[in-house]
Amino acid sequence: MTQLNINSIAIIGAGPAGIASLYEFLHTNKDGSSTAGGEQSTNPKFTKIVAFEQKDKAGGIWAPSLDKADLPIPPQTILNTEKYNLPDVIHPVQDIPQDLSKATVENPISLKENLTTSELEWRRSGVFPDLFTNIPTRFTRFSYVDNEPEYLDKSRPIYPFLYLQELVDRFENFIEKERLYDYIRLNSTVENVTKTEDGKWSITVREKDSEKNTEKWYTEKFDAVVISNGHYTVPNFPHIPGLAEYNNNFPGRLIHTKSYRSEEEFRNQKVLVVGGGISTINMLQYIVPVAKQVINSKRGPHLVFEWINDALNSTGIEPKPTISKIDPQTGEFFFTDGTIEKDFDKVLFTTGYHYHYPFLRDQHLKVIDPSNISRVGGLYYNTFSIDDPTLATVGVAVSTLNFHTIEASAAAIAGVWSGVRTLPSKEEQYKWEEDLVKDRGNNIFFHYYTHLKVKKEFIDPLYQYAPSGRYHPLEKDEAYLNEIEVGINSIEKLFYGLKDKTLPKSKTVLPVSVA
């Protein structure tokens, strides 16, 4: 493959994937070696690194906005299109001002902020105050971040997990320690990414000032781009006949789990929870104890965690198949088994999120059949754009070891872009993709790796592209993979304890003395 000459890098998103990428590039030496785990490089390969983050702080979903949530449901005008299941419809692209050719970060074009379209960015985190992690503490960190010994105390009520604030603190402390904010531009949304004739990437940025309701637009060029905008931003709403008109006739009843903040709005309510995954479980364990009646509608069994299938048929939850239609006049919900339910006070969608790259405007990457189970086409090992080696993604792979897969992708990009490693031919990369589609299918399972296979099938293959001298992402933690199984058993016990009220919720929220 042609040798790359990369000095400047734009990173889109400063959540876990963006932070890991930024860290990796700052620790890559000019000779293609790495100082990861130690001090930043004093002879860096990459001379300009900028991470663009649309929120007012870094951390992605672990930078929560607990006092304010995104819209519970898209606006009625969008629902009326009957295309609310498409990410490009509920998250429309911004109209880019004309003649930005001379607008720079130092001399931008200033405009009044469009508050309506700003809300449709879905930029706020979907985590809620009572949330605790469902992956053991050792694996909710990068290998170069300390594993605090106090979190390994087995007497902790939520062992082996972390309270929300503990994980937030872990991120914030790491960002501050590594001085990463020196390289992050906050309140900055990347609206367009285009390859120019000179071989550079032109990035169009909209920087918001919410206090003044203004925004500044400018363009900037880079040699390479990392897409790390996460997988938990744009909520997925399945298309259901009658739903749009139902919302118009019965406003205030529909909500997505991204906007959930407390079980109190479900107290003494008849609730329909749509979905059958981890987020469904997260909601039900709090809603069942306070609701008047809870019905769960899901399309099929969970294919990864079998215990979820039993949990969704347990006491306090009435199982239903998928919804075939809604009568918007009577409020009746028709299910595919022929049953009918009505008079729901709340309908909660725990139906996941979209992969979404609106700034690429259908170039380079393709989301196959947009939904919560989509595949992102055009990537080699879920990381490198096959179409253009100066474009890469971090955070597309899905695993119980997400932090370590993120680290592996970021390290591989650093190795290739520093010039010390080279990718195989495009033909070989496309063949890898085609073979995996045949093996796993053309959906999200293409990106999924269990903790039993992720090292051999994802991390090890990517590690071969890491900078020279860069230690293996699982070097410190591989011996503790059994903790994943401990975690699976623990999350099941916590679910039943909370749902059946044998475990007080006060035991699973951060004690006041620690806050």
C-alpha cells in the first residue's frame, strides 16, 4: 500500500473512542514507536491533533446531563413524515452557509443559532442518575488507566460494577491528568467532511454559543480523520402504523429510554415497554416496582444473554410480541398474537440507537438498513475505511470489552498513520469484509464479539498494526476475563433484586458519604 504522510488529524467526538484516539496519537513518536502508558511523546509524529466535541464537556455518554434530557420523541412534524425510523430524518443535516472558503477558526462566519435543529442533534447523554455499569470495573477502563483498588472490594453492593459517578470521575480525572482538553474544542459540531483535490480533508465546523444563541462556522483542513462519534446518540424509533397520529391525539405518552431520568414519571401508571435488550432490563428493574401494570413488547429472544429472555417473562412483566399497529383514535395497541391492549399512560421505547454519520453525506461509509441492528459497511476490522486509508473509525465494534476494543482500534490507527505499519491491499480488505458478512450476516452481529473471542478475532489482528513497542491492550487484564462471567451473574441478581423489591434501590445508588 502507498506510504501515508500524515501530520494533522481531526477527531470527530470526544467520548471514550475519541479520548482513546487522542491519547494514542499524543503518545506516538515520529519513528512510529509508542509511549502509551507513560508520558506524552516529546518527539511526536503528529503535529496537529484536534478533537471536535458537540457537547460542553468531553466524555461522551459518560459526560451526563442529568438535569436535562433530549426530546422524548421527535417533533410531530417529523413523525408525520412516517419516516421517523430513519436517522437522516430525525437527525437532519444542517444547511451549510455559502462561501465558507475563507472562514477559519480565527475568522469564522457568525450566525444566529437555529434552536429547532439544535434539539435534533440528540447530543445529550442518555444516562440517568441511578445507573450503574453492567461491565466489571476492570473492563470499564483503558489499560493505561488505573484500576482503583477500592472498586475491587467484594462487599460493595454493586460489585463488580461502578456507580455512575465513579465512572464519570474516572473519565474526568484521566482527561485532566493527561491535559486532553488542550486538544478538544467543545460545543463544536462537525457538519461536513469532504476530501479535497489536494488530498486533504476539509472539515466544516459549527461552534455553538448557547448563552448567546449564536453559532460560528468555519472550515479547516487535516491530513486524516477519525470518526468517533459513538453509537448512543441518535435514538432508534421503529416504524409502527398509527404511531404518528397516536402521538398527536395522545401527547406526552411516548418516550425513548434516552430521555428517561427517573421512575417517578411511571409511578401508578400502565406502562408499555418496547424492546428486549440490556436497556429494557435497565428500565424495567426500576419501573416494575412503582408502576400499576407493565407490559413488555419484543420481537424475539435475546441472542447474547439468555438470562434476559427469562427475566422478561418474570413476575410483574406481561410479555407480548411485536406491535402490528396502533388505532390512533381509540389508543388501542394491536399485537401480532392477536391480542389488544389500550389505556397506556406511558409507552417507553428501549429500542436502541443508530450508527449515524451525517457529516459524510453518504460518502465512504454506508449504514446498512438503518435501525438498532445495522451494520456499517466499508470498514476493515471495524476500523479502517477501505475506500480511503486516511479515514478511520473507533468505537464501531461491540463487545463486553468495549474499552479494550476501542484501545486496539486507536493503537492500530496510530501505527498505520505513523508509517511504521501498512495495511493490506484494498482487495484483501474487501475480501475480509465479504467473508465476515457471509459468516455473521449483514447486521450488527458483524460488529459483535464475545469476551471469549474478542482477543483472537479482533484485538490480536488489530494489534499487529500498533506502533512498535506498544504493549498489548489486554496485557494487564487478560488473566481476569472470568470477571465478565461474574458480572453477567451479578447483573442478573441485581435485576431481580431491584424488580422484586428484595434489594432496596438505595443500595445501588452512590452512598452520600462517597458523593
